[in-house]
Amino acid sequence: MVHRVVTVGELTLDDIVVEGAGCDWQQPGGGALYSAIGALAWGARPAICATIGSDYPDRWLDRLQAAGVDITPVSRTPERSLGLWLLYEREGRRHQVEKASGSTFAALDAARCSWRSSVPDVVGVHVAPQTTAGQMSALEDVRAAGVVATQDLLIEPFIDAEPYRSGAAMRGARAFLPSQQEVGQLWRDIDPHALRGHLRESAGIEHLVIKRGAAGADVVLDDVVVRVPPAAETVVDPTGAGDAFCGGFLVGLIDTGDPVEAAVRGAVSAAVVVETRGALAAIEHAACTRVADRARRIRPLVSRG
């Protein structure tokens, strides 16, 4: 079955610096883009809900449409697009900085339109990293539509973190998919089961999955933590891996209701992205990757700790 899903977040213009591996200038990026690619890899029909500036290239939007991504909910403002510096240290830690020459997360999130009137038959939504206010607004649409939702987040100095700690910023999401780094920034060294219990009580979160980069992802269940290994055969560029994981996870959760199987699909989607350089190349790689075969290969390596 082909699922209609929406990824809500940013379409950005990125300059990417990977320590020891070079630089890529003016690349299409953003959590909404990479999570859509992750869903596309599993045959979904993703739409992107985002706001872009007058300088965002039409040719990139044309490429997305040609690949099967619905850009109907993408709106333009007369301002500049959001530009980001993405800096990756050798051990994998990422730093993200808004460019002074571009717009801001806050301005674009405030200008973003709802997807509800423009995309019919939606069964799932991924709320990608953005401002706290942007995520809470996106989840209002999720609650009104009554669809399955997954959520990632962004922790930066300009982000109001308290609504995440209290659970107010996650109400409406079924699955919460932070990175290990983000968990540490918000809750320090909290036990995963304690965090899952807190999120279930405060926000109604059913599934907690902690992304651990090259170590894979941990699915926190009632009595065990299940480690899903990475699926990449080689890593060319880590940009967008976590976002693509979320897109694949969303489709897997809709298909099966099983967070472990959803994480397996997320791992394969992440592999599609990291095995090539750049979002547009990842779309082409997704089209020629036998994702079901890749998933079968890593399922026996899933471990319960």
C-alpha cells in the first residue's frame, strides 16, 4: 500500500564542512527534505510542508516533484531562505549555525502554512527539527487530523527547551526520536526506561527511539532496550541521516505498528542518505537501493540488551 505522509519542517540552503573530508557549498537540506527522502525510499508518497525564501532554486523543487515528492504545501516568502552552516567533527558530533545572511527558523516556522487543506488522505506526519513553537503548531494539526505522528527535535541555544522537558512540546506525537546527544542535553544521564515513562505520562508518547549515529538506534520497550544496528555499507556524508531515519521509521510504524521493525526501516533509510553525498543524489540512490533486501540483512543483527 502506498502511504501519503507529510514531513513538516525546513527546506534549507546548507554549507557543509566535514572534518578531514572536505566541504560542500549551497546544498539543499533541512529535516523536512531528508525525512521525506527516508519515506520515499520505502515507496511512500511524501509531501513537504515548509516555507522557503525567494532565493530557493526552482530547479531543486522541480527535482523533488519529478522524484514523487509533493511540494504543494511549500510556500514562499519574499525574504531569503534559511541558510545553515553544518559542521561535523571527526568523531561525529554536529554543530549547526544559522547564517546571518539568511532567514531564521523562527521567521519561517511562523510563516509556514498548514498542510491539512492541501494534501488529502494523509495517514502519517513527521514533525522534523524546528523551533519549539513550530513543533507545537505542527502537532496541533496532527491532533486535529488524528493521524500517526513521529517527532524529532532541535536543541540549540535559541530553542526553548523547557516545553520538551515538561512534555508540552510533544503532545500529539506517537513516537519520539531524539539523538543520544539531544537526550543528554535535555535530561543528562537519565535511564532510558525512566525517560520513556516520563514521556508517556507527560506527553502520551508510546514509542521512544534514541538514535546513536554509527552505533545504530535503541528502541526502548517496557522491559528491554533493543539495539538496531546501522545498515550503511559505507559512509560518504552523514548529513541528514537522522532525519531520513525518521522518515523510514514513520512508514514502518504505519505499516506494522512495531517500533523495532520501524527502526529497521529507519536504519535502511539512513543508509540510503549516508552512502552518497547530498540530498539530490540520495533521492537517486533511494530509487536504486533494494531496501527490503537491506532490511532482511540487518534484522538478524538486532539485539536485546
